[in-house]
Amino acid sequence: MAKTKYKSRNFIYLDSESVWECIEMGRDIDELYPDYYKHTPTLKSMVVPTLPGEIFDWFRKPNYVITSFGRIYNCRYKRFLKAQIIQSAIRIHYGEENTIHIEDEFEKRGWEYDYLTIYNHYIDNNWNYRIYESKAL
């Protein structure tokens, strides 16, 4: 089993040599986790609080996660970021000067982007968002 570098409340960090060795041999990376992580049924929900049917992918490792419902989770502060809903686009600011355009990120991951579905998730679940109206010239 791989040595863990250090543990935090929600993550376990594995040394990269063991991970690459496991990949090259065609084995499942889950074998590298200690037994107490393997037998935890809620490991996924410990990392990112997701809803049924919602999947996530690491974004700007290791601090951020993007979900299939158009949310960005900050793993360091354990909170979802506020979305800006503009006409037919959704974007999220993180850090000081960084902006995520949800449509572009979905395209990179091969996820289907549907503005109305994501918009309805934000409205129905009362997630943190702000709607910006377009100004007519």
C-alpha cells in the first residue's frame, strides 16, 4: 500500500510514484487508499456535498471542485461559490481575478450544458446566486 504524505479532515494525499505505478500496471487506484477509507460508505459525500445524480470533477486542484449541476466548491473553506447568472450564461468568480465560465468547463469535461436546467437548479434549491439584468443601450 502507498504511504500517505499527510491527512487532513477530508482528504488523504498519496505519493505520486505509487499512483503512477498503479496506473502503469493497470490496477485500480482505490487499492492505494488505507482500509479505513475503503470501508467508509460516505467517502464521496465527505469530500464534496453533492445531491443525488450530481457528479463532480477536480478543478484547479486541490482547492476547487466543479459539479455537473454547475456549482463550484471550495474545498479549503468548505463552501460553494456564488454564481452570477447573466442572460444565457453562468459564471463564477473565485480567487482575486479568476472567472469560470460554466459552459466552457462543461465542454472540457464532455458534460452536457443546458442553461435552463442549471438555472432551475439554482432557483429551486435556493443556492447562492445573483442574477444580472442586461442593460439596453
